[in-house]
Amino acid sequence: MSDGWAKTLQSFQGFGAGSGDATKAPDITFSPDKLQALQRQYLEEAMGLFGQGFKVPASNDKRFSDASWASNPVAAYAAAVYLLNARTMMGLADAVQADAKTRSKIRFAVEQWVAAAAPSNFMAFNAEAQKKALDTKGESIAKGMQNLIHDIRQGHVSMTDESLFEVGRNVATTEGAVVFRNDYFELIEYKPLTAKVFEKPFLMVPPCINKFYILDLQPENSLVRYAVEQGHRTFVVSWRNPDESLAKATWDDYIENAVIKAINVTREITGAATINALGFCVGGTMLGTALGVLAAHGEKPVASATFLTTFLDFSDTGILDVFIDEAFVKYRENEMGKGGLMKGQDLASTFSFLRPNDLVWNYVVGNYLKGETPPPFDLLYWNSDSTNLPGPYYAWYLRNTYLENNLSKPGKATVCGQKLDLSLVDIPIYVYGSREDHIVPINGSYASTQIFPGKRRFVMGASGHIAGVINPPAKKKRSHWTRADGKLPPTHAQWFEGAVEHPGSWWGDWSAWLKSHAGKQIAAPRTYGKGKYKALEAAPGSYVKVKA
């Protein structure tokens, strides 16, 4: 784990290499009042531990919820001391008096240390793992070692039983065909499931930092299949997993040769003057950029756009802001700004460590200490199927979005030779944000509503970045919020004051909105593609199967 940990710390931010003068300590002090209160509370609780008979203190922490912890005095004491020290360390981080950026960095670093130091992560203290080893007569330890060797060979911690999934067999199974391919992407057209389709085709642009099939996991939770069932002639961009041949590809290359190209090919195949489009996460950022470039040319080939958990205004990036500063961006520009690859596994590790207990140490304990095989979960299989990024693309993205927020400033960013002004993108917009999203915080999603001048609708869903989006109506899970008056005040907090909660998925609300912009219905096509755009191979194509 130590090597992966080091790579994670270096993959985004400036602790150590790439952080400017790493030997210069930040200028910080502590609040005297908070320090005194922490010291007093620590001493009181530490003395109180000896009066509890080493019982695990009341806590909602699931790491210590098993009865084995309470029945083992050594483990109980270790857990109690850990929880006390963890609270105190986080209290010290909160007592820091420094600029907001430094405070955030210190808090993040302390959170990582606290998560890694939990006694549940070590066989010597984990009473639950010890009991399982005794109950299985050592079989769990042997299985844990096998799991560890397996994960070392594959290069990442297993979050699910990956052997049970195969792209094209039981994930990414919606019927369709690849109708176009270039060095950047394959365009998949899906077979209609209705006798008639809407005249305006529908193009989905997923994030290129992941495989497209997050939108097409299995039939019951596939947004792709849902769109097809609603009568939309649906196309999806399937990104190529970059290798050295794309090591010099830029943001401009992806906008011109992928997003804009996909829009144009979709129009050529269908004969439609305009299409509807959707962008998810970074795919939404790229779609918005492409629409800005097209608007600068005086072109409007997209009739409406949907943005799912998307940043276009990077004013509030949440925890990810911890990683970005001028020194780090310069480091990345020097490292790979003119060529190279940002490894997909490094990116995946970074995002996992944003929630270390849930997405890292939980699996370390289960896989290695308890010898468990994680249960099959299509979403986590997708999450482990990482993709690379071209270095120049990645470096441009870091500077112009997270660091300088140039996309939201008219005329500040130049893409494909055009100065961007997203206020020229005057089309109907649907913006979705997830309430508990830690990658694109809800304030960041909502900010897109303030950029575009046309008719806009904002909807908030429950849960996080992925689970909030992939929430099919049939599951009848979670909820979503809308405003009946359609008002979009400057901030999300103001919007939420007038919002109403509805049970279940937001997909139905979005479907009704999209149909209102899809035009009349026409006979569904009987073949894939048209003219020079032939069916090259069956969906999900070849690019999605390439491993990083």
C-alpha cells in the first residue's frame, strides 16, 4: 500500500514533489482557546477510559461495531484510544489559524493519517479479523494472502469480484453498433426499441477519465437503454483509452476531433439539422466547451443540452481544491504538458482517497485481514476499469479549470482558435446536481445555471456523484428536488429554499423535459448508420475493452 499511497499524494497536489519549495513550512498558528479546550477535553476523556473497563465508547463508527471489539479488552482499548486521538487530531486541524487553502490541506492530510492509523487496519488489533481467523482455523488468513497477491498483480485493490463481469457480456449490453471510429473515440448508435423515434437524435458524451458504460451498466440501471425506451435515437461517445500514440493530444484535439466531430457525424447519419446532447461530469465540461466553440463560429447544431454533475464554473470545487495551486500545476505542465500520459490508476487512487475509509481501508480490511471476496457490484467494477489521459490535455484542464476557472470568464479561454463565451450558447439547458457529490459539489453543479442565457431547469438528486445519477425509476430509491416556479437565484442555497422534494428518481422529470425538445416522431430506422457511416462492429465496440 505504501507505493500506492505515495503516488496518490503526488497525483494531484503539492505535498513534496511539484509543490514549489517543499522545505518551507506553511505559516500557521493555533487558536489558544481551542487548544486549551482540546487539552482539557483530552485529559478528561483519557482518564475516563480507565473507568470504562476498556469498552469501546459509544460510536456510530462501523469499523468497531462488531461484538468482537467489545469482547476483547486489548482491541476495545485500542479502539477507544484511537477514537479519542482521532477526534483530538481533527480538533487540532480545526484549531489551525492560517489561510483557507492551508487549513484545507492540513485537514485533508490529518484525515488521511487518521484513516490509515485505525487499529481496524492491522491484524494485531482487529478483533473481528482475529476471531474469523480462529473460527476458520487460519483459512481466512490464507485467503487474505491470496487476495493480496492477486491485487498486487492487478495493480489495485479489488472493490468487487471483477472475475464476474465482462464488458459486452453482462455490462454494456444494450444492443447497437459502432458507426464511426477515429483516433479519439468510437460512436455507438443504439437499436431503437420503439416503432417511432423523435426526429432530433440524442448524443451522450460521458467523461473521458472513465469508460462510457457507466451509462449502460445493466439493462435495469442503464441510462442509455432508458433513453432508447423513451423513443430517442441514441448515440454515445466511447472514448479510446489513450496509449503513447495519443501522448501529445490536447484539450483542443478532444473538442474538435471528438465532441464536435461526434455532433456532426450524428447529424450526418440522421439527417437532422439539430440534435439534443448530454454531458456527464468531465464529458459535460467538454460538451459545454464544444458548444462555446461552435457558438463563436455562429453555429448552433445542438438544440438542447443536459449537464449531469458537471463543472463549467470552477469557483467551488470542494475537497479537490486542496490539490490545486500554481506550483502543482506548473509541475504537471513541466512533467507532461508537451507529452506523456496521466495514468488512469493514479487518478482512480486519488479519487478513492477522497473517501479513504469507504473506498480504500474498508477493502484492505475485508480483502486481506478477513480474507473475504467483495460482492459483485457492477458500478464498482466500472470504477476499477480505469483510463489514461493525455498529458497535454490534463495539464490544460488543470490550469484553465481548477486553477484559473477560465471557462466561466468570457473571452478568457481560447479553444480551437476561438475565445470562449458561454453566454453565447443560447439554448434550453437541463442541469442536474447530486446533493452529496464529493467530486462535483452541489454548489458547483448549480453554478452552471448562472452561465447560460436561455431557458434553464435545475434538478437536485439525493446521494453522490455516481449513485445519484444512476438511479432508475423502477428501483423507487432516493428522491429529487425541483422548484415549481422555475426560478434560478444566484446560489444553490437560495434555490433550495423554494425547492420541493419528490420521492424516487429524477429520470422521469428529465425525460419529460427532453421530449419537449425532441421534435415530432418519425419512423424508427431499420439499419445502423447511413451512407459512408456503416456498422463497423457490434456495440460496445473495441475501444471500451482496452485496459489502461
